Amino acid sequence: MNDSNQPAEIDHSYRILVIEDHPLMREAISKWIDSDPVLKVCGQAENSAAGMKAVVEFKPDLVLSDISLEGRSGLELLKDLKAINPDLPVVMHSMHNESVYAMRAMRAGARGYVMKNAGGAEVVNAIKEVLAGGSAFSRVVSNQVLDELAGRARGHQSPIAILTDREFEILELYGHGKTSGEIAQQLNVSPKTVGAHRYNICCKLELHSTSELICYAAKSVSQGGDI
């Protein structure tokens, strides 16, 4: 995102699809967007499946999506959207710590990441920045990209960074007190699949039991609000 807090000028109306699972937040975001004269909400969706259908139906110019959605997560949705339309710009909107999630969103193809506590004006500015051909990541995230590249060059990488997005999502759910059965139900997968992911997480993080994994996840969540 540029330093002036003023997005580049765009000269005609753009259609925005809002994907958000909380109805009040979805309506609030839509009102923020519709308040701008060059932006218009063309549709809304509450989860990834509805979001995919809405993209086909409404043909938006940009998608604003929450990162935490029932079923397939916002990160998985982002990958699906990029698979069917690589040129469709997507901005992620989340309550989660940008230092962890924004990097994953960027790697999955997002053009921007805005925290939910940023306010309506910053959301609209981020959308307009991306529509004008730029990106909307904070200086913190931009610096983190450079740090990660430097770390890789030196052969260092965060243990959390080596998890897949699905493994990362499951670890976070354990950290928020979910059981394996609840995780399976929320992600619409079998308990056996959750168990396989749990095994891989333990191997990558050098944890020796499910109880160690749960303690690790809970500690990470309590320290930073997110893993």
C-alpha cells in the first residue's frame, strides 16, 4: 500500500463481491463499499461454496473475502478462485494477525490484506489501490517478505511456515480448543483425514503426541491471539 494513504485514481464503477460469514459484518462492509461513488457491491456470499457460485453469476471485478469461512477456508477459496480466473484480484479481510496470515494470503495469490479493525475507509482504499493495479499490504507485511527471503537465503525458516495451509488451519483450530471431531465437522472432512494432518503437523514441528500438539497450539494462540 502506498505511503500517502490516497489510492490511485480510477475512473469508472467497479463490481465488488463480498464473501463474509458474519451477516452484520457482511452488511457493514457492503455499506462501506457502496458509499464510494466508483464501487458497487454486486453480490454477497457467506461461505466458500456460495462464493464460487457468486463469482460465476455476478462476474465481479474484485473479490473481498474473509479468511475464516465455514467449510473451505478463505485461503482455500483464494486458491480455487485463482485456478478458475488467475486475473481476478482478491483482497483478504480478517481479524487474524497479519504477520502470520497475510504472508500465506500473498503466497496464495491475494493482492491485498486488510485487518477488520482497520475501519471502512482503509478497506475501501485497499480495494481501490488493487483495482488501480497496485497491491494493499502494510509495511509490516512488506518488510516480512524481505525478512523471509533473507531467512531462506541463510537456510532459516519458521517451523510454522513449513506447514501447509490446511495443516496451519487445523493447528489453529486445536489452539482454539476444538476437538478432532469438531475440526472434522467444521472442515467437512473425515476424522481420519484430520488424524493424518495431525500426524504430519507433529512430524514437522517435532511434537511427540496429540497432547503436545494441543499445548503448542494453545500456547501460540494465547500469546499472540493467533498462531
